[in-house]
Amino acid sequence: MVTESHRSITELIEPPLMAVDMRVPSMVVLRRLEQEGNHTAIITDEGKPVGLITLAAAREEATEDKLVGQLTVEPLQMVLPDTATVDDAIRMNTANMDRVPVVNADGVLVGELPRTKIAATGMNHGDEVPIVAERLGTEMPMTVTAGQSVVGSDGGHIGTVKDVVVEVNTGRVGHIVVEEGKLFKKDRKVPVDLIDPMSDDDHVHLKVDKADVDRLGDVSAR
């Protein structure tokens, strides 16, 4: 799972799994949720997302004379504009949402961005990606660049940044993929908590040396 920070999310947007107007009869929504196997549905008002209805709430509260908007509607944790980049999506999506609603300039729902799409888009040489490393228990934001040199705790060159890996559950970069070697290349997936954010040069410094990185194993970045 890799990411390209400057890529637009437009081509990654999918149709909503389920979106219903708040004036739809609640029993209709309940039947759709059960038939389609969805746990939530986006509630809209004139096409604009206003919240979520869960299957549990629909089962408990839906009646023949209630509209879906009269049920317990949970607030949306976040909404993305369709002009966002993958980098925007990563930084904004701190909520635990598998699919993020996407709206146009008028606030009308145009689709959803699956978190797995954020995590599997690709990274080109020179692309910059924000990450959060840790030093003495303090989180420190920094940026890594594809092609940037990676240096071990002993000062030895280990390789170059090839990609980053976005964790599906958090939407944050959990690993960098380091390409080792010139003729016989290997990719190592290095956790961001092994990155030392205190360096002030153009290299990515690790808290471990090359022998420790080699023990992480050879992985495929794509």
C-alpha cells in the first residue's frame, strides 16, 4: 500500500455504497440496509450529506410512519471536497472511517473515497509526503521525499526512500519503504517509529543501523 501525495482524489472517488434522502420512509431504508448488507447509510438533504444512519438505529427506531430523518442520525466525522489531493485526504482523515464522503463546490454528495484507495495510489520520484515521527515520546511532524537518502544510526548509508505505506486503520503513514542496493535491489519496510526526526540535513536518519534494517526482511513495495 503506497501513496502519491499530490495526486487528485477525483479518479479515486467511488459511488456511495448507500445514500438516501432524509425524507425517505425509514422502513425503506431499513430494508435496503439489510438487503444490501450495509451497516451505515449516508443521509442527504437535497443532495447534501448531513449525517449517517446505522443499521442498529434503523432496526430499533424505524416504523411505517417515520421518515429516515426522524431517526437518530449520527454526525459525519469528516467530508472531503472533490478538489482535495491524496495528501489532503491523509492529513484530514484522522477519524476511523473506511469510506469518506466527497462533495462538490455546492456541498452536494458526489461519491465516497475508500480509505484503501488512499493507501494504494503510488509515489513518484521527488514526491513529498508528511509523516509523524516520534522523539522521546513526543510526536514530531516531518516530510520525506521519494529518492531521499536514508542513513543508519551509525551514519552509514542504507538506501533511498522509495514509497510510503499508509495504515488503513489510521490514514497515517506507518512505514517508509527503503530501496537498498544498486545492482541487486531490495525493498525494506521501515516503521516510522524507527525514524529519528531530530536530523537537520537532507537525509532521513534512523534510530537503528543497517544490520537492524536488514532484519526487517525483504518486501515488495507494489
